[in-house]
Amino acid sequence: MNPNWLSELAPPRAPPPPGWWPPAPGWWILAALAVALAGGALWRWRSPRRRLCRVALRELRRIGSADADLRHSARAIENLLRRYAIAVFGRERVARLTGEAWLAFLAAEGGAPLAGEQGRRLLSTAFGGKAYDELPSWLAGADAFVRCAGAAARTRRKRQRSAAGCSAQGGRP
């Protein structure tokens, strides 16, 4: 045996550093999750019901900030509430409602501040009766209706779909 046997060995070689491509499986999972979350957020944000709600709230802010005649503002709020209710709940359910029935509908679907005397004053001002200067409370009631009505309609539709599914399956869930 040679006393310098260590010098006869091959020089040490380290493996090459790992490249950046292809990524590890964890990065693929993270990328897929990020794409799914972004798609879900975009779908939720572009939902027609949510867009309708955003547009209605924007129009309410415009009505509140406009320096218009009180009767004109009351008519604009009433018109917006009617259009929004027809879009969310359907023409069959909303179009025939007037007076106290309309106010009861608004109160039942989230516009509780417009129930009773506040709602009557809004209708009176909007349709040529005595003018009441309660624009901030009317705007608050309309805002509450727009925000709550969409959620209430979605919940009701889910219940109706699940009930229809149960009845189609012979009453079993």
C-alpha cells in the first residue's frame, strides 16, 4: 500500500445545484390554489346580483348627493326601489304592489326603516302629496333594503331549490 494513497483519489465533485424548473409539487399545488381563488373572487365580484346591488347603491349615493328638489329625490328613491325589487324578486311578485302592501313588502325584505310612517311620507312626497323633509332617513331605509333584499332573495331561492330537490326525491333529503 502506498503511503500517499489519498492523493491518488479522484477530486471531490459536488452535485450540480438544483434548477428552478420544474418546480416542486408543492409549488404546483400553490399555483393551482392561487388560480382557483382568483377565479372564485372574480366570479363573485362579477356576479350579476352583486353588480346590480353595487349599481343601486351607487345611484342611491348620487340621489343623496344631488341638490335636487325634495319631491324629485323622493320620486327617484321610489323609482329605484321599485326597479331594484323587480330585478331581484321578479315582476310577478312586485309589480302589483302599491301603498301599504308595497311598504309591507319593503319592510319584510329588509327595508324596515321605510315601514310605517316613514314609508307613507316617502310615498306622499314622491306622488304629489304633502312634502316631508326626511331625505336622510329615506336614503337609509333604501340602503338597508338594497343591501338586505339581495341576501334575502338568495336565501329564499336556496330554500326553494332544496325543497324542490326533496320533493323530487320523494320527500327524503
